[in-house]
Amino acid sequence: MSPELVFQQALNGLSFGALLFILASGLSLVFGMMDVVNLAHGAFYMLGAYVALSVVQATGSFWLALLVAPFALGLLGFVLEPLLLRRLRGRHLDQVLLTIGVSLVIVDVIGQVWGREVRSLSAPAGLDGSVTLIGGVYPVYRLFVMAFGVALAAAMGIVYRRTRIGMLIRAGVQDAEMLGALGVDTNRLFASTFAAGAALAGLAGVIAAPVFGVQPGMDTDPGLLYSLVVVVVGGLGTLSGAVAGSVLVGPADTFGKVLFQDVALAVIFAIVALVLLLRPTGLLGRIRIAR
Amino acid sequence: MLVALGAAALVTFPYWSAPWASRFATTLLRDALILAIFALSLDLLVGRAGMPSLGHAAFFGGGAYAAGIAGQQLATDQLPVTLGAAALVGAVLALVIGVLVVRSEGIFFLMLTLALAQIVFAIAFQWTAVTGGSNGLSGIGRPMLASIDFSSPDLMYVLVAVTFVLAALVVWGLARSPYGRALIGVRENERRMRALGYDTARLRLSAFVIAGTIAGIAGALSAYSTRFVSAQDAGLGNSVRAFVTVLVGGAGTLGGPIVGSAVVSLIERVVPSILPTDLRISEALLGLVFIGFVLFARQGMAGLGRSAWLRVSRR
Amino acid sequence: MGGFGKNELATKRGYTYRLTRRQFLVASSAAALAACGPAAITPSASPSASPGKELKIGQLLPFTGVYAELGNSMRRATELYLKLNDQKLANRPVKLVYGDDANVTATGVQIAQKFIDQDQVDVMMGVVPTPLAYGIRNAVHAAKLIFIDTNAGGNALTRDTTDCKPACKSPYIFRASFSSYQISYPIGDYLSAKGTKEFFLAYANYGFGTESAADFTTGLKKNGGTVTGNVAPPLANPDFAPFVTQIKNQPTKNVYSFFSGADAIGFIKSWNSLGLPAAGYKMYGAGFLTEQDVLKEVKDLANGAVTSLFWAVELDNPENKKFVADFQKAYPLLPDVFAVQQYDGMRALDEALKSLGGDTSDKDKLVKALEDVTFKSPRGDFSFDKSTHNPIQDIYIREVKTQNGQTVNTITDKIAKVTDPGK
């Protein structure tokens, strides 16, 4: 590989990683707070993309979709948490299993409502062009995605460290029960967290659509599988873990697939296995055993 | 006694049901029983040892490939060889994956098993020279025991049913043995078991290997039934399916995975042909049933049945 | 069939195809054609004849999963054919039994078995993924069930292969679609003969993609062409930028690719956003790269792509004009190649049955009748190769162009009567 090629592929890998961060951030947030790996996260992501498709069809505005889809998904999360997960509070594994069922339902409902065609979304006007970089032109949208990912991570970091909600989240991560004993309305906190996680999945659905497309099967691949890989590699339930995971997995997957194309499918999972063997809690994970 | 009669009736189903049931009923039941064996083996992990594996299809698929490839490479149709190869590959895969995962628990265990199973799937999908790759493995030989050919639908059913009865007996025996009770001890309180001098990691690993072995045999039966192996047999969808089966039926019970496989087979195979073609919601139905059981009847159908029985018998 | 009406479908999809002037002309000329010769659309059996025994056709198609829309299209074609023929084939009322394989091979195999054992269908049609066609091959053969494959294009299904692996031809299996050889070899041969000899390959890394790439290479080498390298993304790959970047960093400007559906959309979009057209790269491919499902999403981004297929919506022959018009009258969208394959499958069966007076009792006679079927299809002259049961068909070289706001495959050349080399 020439230096120019390495540079271009690194750019591809990092913009892919930024998409993976946006995709995985919600999963990581929910796990951090509630100890629940939301296996419906990929279905939420898919739903966000289809909502965006409808908004763009109706109004022609990508930016409106970027507002509506996260809001719609947030609302769904806000309803689902008390309706389903709250009933199993404290039984984390059962909560995880529940989300498998939720995912099966959502995917079929999407198919019934939106149909099962292969669709796509264009990058919004202004971001659909290309700029000249080392080694030729590069799509503006992928640079935007990188900026967006960094901004999202920074925003989440500020919320975590500087706001009351962030304080509650950090406290909840440490000990949710104690938080309840201190008079915090944990019901509302958990519902809000789950809603925020779903909204982030919806956001990913919109942002990723111009690159990953909108089609049946996207809930599992890339949706659930890649977001799981990112949070497991980075470390479950911490923001820095999700960042580290996506910065590592994005480029690793990109280079892995072009260098070892005959074992491409196994590359990322081999990375997962390797990281977990060396560091069972992921690169930056908390030491905690969830049951 | 009752159990023996039931087993005999099950094994001979195609023969006494012939006047009123079509051959379809036999193949439906055959496939449900294969799912039941698969689910029984997963339940050994989920229900008994408290190890929620979301990668169990790796062993099922591994066994299916092993039976097909062993038959072709060794040019034999003999079941002891092919089923043996399936059991061996299931066990070895489970040993390798098990060593990596037995020390993690709960959600970590779930995700690790998922990731490692995806590697198995990826190998199956891309190693075309050995597995047939994305096109799958065809040309599965005949299931022969000495000179008996089990490939007719009725005899294939009998082979599956007998294997099912044996697998159920093994799981039942294990569950009642001191070993089975030790597994439950590990599930309930691993620290105490360790304090009592048990090597809990080894206990969990052994359960993993036994479950992998049985799943491998289930996979081989599936390969013989469909005369084909697909990489999807080792994929996430198949793992989820087994998991749903166990939970709907009832984890930690012998009857659970069996009842569960009946329910899942019904939703997968019978419901779609009743629903209008435009209404494609059988996955959603399965999801709803699953949610219902996780929320309201975590003990599954078997548990529901048992409590209903207790209520009736107390009167 | 409830719920399949025009309006609901249009709302569900959120768009409709408006008839362009050109398509309007096509439609009206077809109407004129129909007016001149009503015999062309009514079945040959006289209306007074009492209807014969019910004919059961099992349709094994995906209605969920990644290939769902292919299944939908093929279903539309089936129902259109029946609608235009009074719901009968050779005066036998048709009962359709659908089964959704969801692109899971095991599920598909089980449904095929159900068609055989439970529904006892007279004929089976359908099958989108090649692995499923391979998976059911032996069961179909053993049951002597007539199976008309209306999509899956894996070469082995209609060939003699060692130990029948991964599959092999059967007297009972006919293919109304294509073999991957037919959509890949001829264009390789054609391009190299015309002097375009150096190619870089990009193909989805799975059975069908590698097979197509290999056949193209064979065709290319026949006239001294060479392949300088390849990229092979996994099937259903989310991000194509890494692979297109690899292409951009090698000197061969002509790129032959095999992608379809979502992969094709991702590939073409990356190809443009990374500036390959401006850098002088030219896209070639098997026709699925630029079929309707892809073109309606990428539109003029695909302009200039040269592909080969046995049909195009723009194909200028009376049968195709009528087919496109009929289809658009029944559904708010353009037919695609999958609809054509299924429509021809129905037509072939219809013709064979008519020659037997609708009698399906003797399987060997039905096989013989199907072997003898020839008709003018929307794709041109259609007949089965008697020894392999693969279609003998013309292959068209097509170039994507945007005309009057519509992006279409324009026909630039034709390779007549391409036969699969299977024996």
C-alpha cells in the first residue's frame, strides 16, 4: 500500500468508525445506566432510517428527518421502558431477552408498513459534493460524519460531566439502587435513559442512511452486530469505551476487509475475541459482572 | 412406564398416524424434534448451568457440516461414523469456545458466545473449498446403520425420534445426578460452590462441551433431513431460534424445550400458511409470544402447566 | 388477492411512477396491438369448454428478508399472467400456494417438502437464492416434481457436475431465468473482441459473485484479454468506500463488477462520491448492477455503465411493449427482470400444458412438452436447451443513460442465442 492509499483508507476507516460511534453510543448509554444490552438497538436504528425515509419523501428535508427520527424513536423508547422493561427491574438478563422479542416485532412491523424494498437516502444538499484531498477527491458527507461523531462524543461528554442529568447518570452507573434510596425518581431516570438510547439509534439511522443504505436486514448487519462489536471491544457502558471501540473497529474493519478479503467476515469478530481474551471487560470497560 | 409408552408412541408415530395424518405431519414432527434436541442441549446451559449462550448454533452448524463432510471424505454412509464426527466436532468447538467464555458471566457471556459463533459462521460462509461456502454443502449421503437405510421419510423420522428420546434421557439423567445438582449450585451461587471445593470453571466447561456435543448431533440429523447444510445453520438467527424455544417452553425443565419446539414450529411452519400472503408477521408473532413468556411466565409453558396441575391436584 | 391493490401499493411505497411520454406511447401502441388481435391475449381454449381440474402451483419465494422485493415482483408477474388468462392455464383453473422462504435455506427446503407432501402441487416455481435451488434439487428430483426455476442462476443447477456437487441438472428442473454464465461470459467475450482487453474485477464475495467473475474472465481471455486484479467485498457489505478506494489506486480503468440490490446501490454511490468517473474509470457489469431496483435509487449516478442481461425495460419488441403496458396497468410501477423471468415461467408452463390438453398426469410427457416449448417472450425468442433445460436466449449489451429525466438501460448491441455450455 502506498502512503496515499493508506491515508485514504485511514480516512475511510475513521469516517466508518464515526458512524459506528453514532450507532453504538445509544447501546452503550443504556447499558451503562441500566445494565441492559438492548438487543433491539439494531431494530431501533432500522426504524429511525425508515422514519427518515418517510420524512424526506414528504418534505424533502434531510435536516427535518434528523430531528424527527430521533424524536420518534425517543418517544418509542419512553413508552417501551415502563411498558416492558420496568416490569423486570433488577432481572437484567431477562430484560436483555425481552429486547430480542421487541426486535423481532419491530422488524416485521417495518416490513408491513414500509414494504421490503431496498432503498437509500441521498446526502443533503451542500454535503453531497466532494472536496480535493491527498490522493484525489473525497466525499464531503464522510467528513461531515466524522465531525458529527466528534461533536456528538463531545456533547455527550459535557452532559456526563457538567450537568445534573450527567451526574445522575454517573451515579446511576455506580449504583442505581442507592440513587433511588436518595429520593431520585429512578423510574423516570430509566425511562429517559432508554428513550435517549433509542433516540441515538434513530439518529444513527438517519446519519448512516446515505452511506449504509436502507434495506431489510440492516437491523442485524450493520445495526446490531457492529454496535455490539464496538461496545464490547471498547468496554461496555462507558462513553470513552464507545469512543475507543469505534476508533479501533472502524479502521480495523476497513483495512481488514481489503487486506484479507477471503476472511473478511471473521475479521471484526476475531478482534472481539482477541480483545476480550486479553481484557475481558474491553479496552476501557468497568470491572463489573452483570447478571 | 407411562414415559416408556409415550416414547414408544412417539417413535412409531408415522405408522399409527398413517390413516389420518399426511406425510407432512411426519416431517413437521421430525423437524420439531430436531429443534427439541437442539433446545434441550441449550437448556442444559441456559436452564441448568445459568449460561445464556447466544451462539449455540455454532455447534449445531458444526455438527451438520461434520456429518456431511465426514461422510463424503471418508466415503461412508455409516451413522456411527458420521454422527460420531458430528458429536466430536460439536464437542471440540464447544471446548475451544468454552475455554474462552466460561469465566465470563451473564451479559458478557451472552455477547462473547455471540461473537465467537459469528466467527464459526464466517468460516462456514467463506471457506468454500471445505464447506461449499455460501452455496452450502449438498450431496449429503444416506443415513445407514449397517445395512438399514434411514433415508425414507418414515425411517428418517424414527431415527430422529429415537435420538430425541436418548438425548432426553441423557439430559434427564444428568439433571438428576450429583453433577446436575452441582451445575444448579453453580448457577445459584458460584462463590459458595467454590468454597465447597468445586472447580466451578471446569463444571461450566464440561456442561458447555456436553451441550455442544448434543447440539452437534442435532445438526447432523438436520443435515440428513434436509440433505443440505447451509452456513445459516450456524448463524445468529438459528441461535436466537433455539433460545426463544427454550424460554417459551420453560428453561430448566425437561418438558420445556420440547413444548417450546412445538410452539415455535407451529408459529414458523403452520401459521404462515394460514395467514394471508400479504400479512407477513410470523416473526412478530413469535416475538410477541416470546415477550409474553419473558414478562408473565418466565417459567415457560412447562412451568405454567406444572402450576396448573398443582392447582388442580390440590383440590 | 387482498391488499395488493394499486393504490395501497403506491401509498405503501410512497411513490408512483408517472408515465412518461415515451411510456405512454408504448402503452397506447400495445393497446392498439391488443385491439387488432384479441387472440393474442385470450387463452386458446374456447370459453364454452367446461373448466378442467384445478392446477396447483407451489410458489417458493421470499416475501421477508433481504430478497423480499424480488419475491413481490415475481408474485405480481404470476398474478398478472393469470389475470390476463382468465385465471387459467390450458383451461385448468389455477390455485397458487405461496411459501415464504425468507432467504433462509432450511426454511425453503422445508416448504418445498411441504409442497410435495402436504399440498401435493402439480408444479413448483420460484426460488430466488441459488443456495436454495441447490438445497431443494435432490428432493425435487426424487419426487419427480416439475420445478421451473424463475430466478436462481447458479450454473450447476442445469449442468452435469462431478458427484452432482454443488448441484446438477435434473429432467424435472427447468430454468426460465438465466445461468450466471449467460450474464457474464458473453460480455467478457464481446468486450475483448471489441478491443477492450484489460479489466479489474469487483464482485460480491459469495458463490454467485465469484462464479460470475470467473465466467467473465473466461470470456475475456478467449480474445486475449486479461484481469489485472480484484476486490471482493463480502455479501451485504455496509460500506463500499474502502473497496472503491482500492480501485481508484490501481491503474486499470475498466472495472467489471458483480453486485445487485443494496450492494449495487452502495457500490455505485461510492464510485461517484470518490470521483471515479472524473478520474476516467468506467463501470461494466452483469445486468443486475443496473436493474430497476438499483436505478430508481441511484438514477443518473449510473450513467455510462455498460452491462449485459437478457432483457431491459426499454427493449423494443411488441411482446415487451405489451408486457410493460400490461404490468403498468395492473401495478403502479415498471416491471423488472424478476417479473419477466416469472412471467416467462408461467408462459412456458402454459404453452406446455396447452400442447397436452392440460394433462399433467404423465410427468415424462410434461417434461417433453416443456422441452418443446418455444415462444416470443418480452426478452425475445425463448426456448429451453433440450439437454440442460436452461433457456437459450439473446443477451443484450446495455448502457445506462438518462433520457427525459428517466434513467434507463438503452440497448446498444445484441449477442444472439446464447446457450449455456453445460452438457
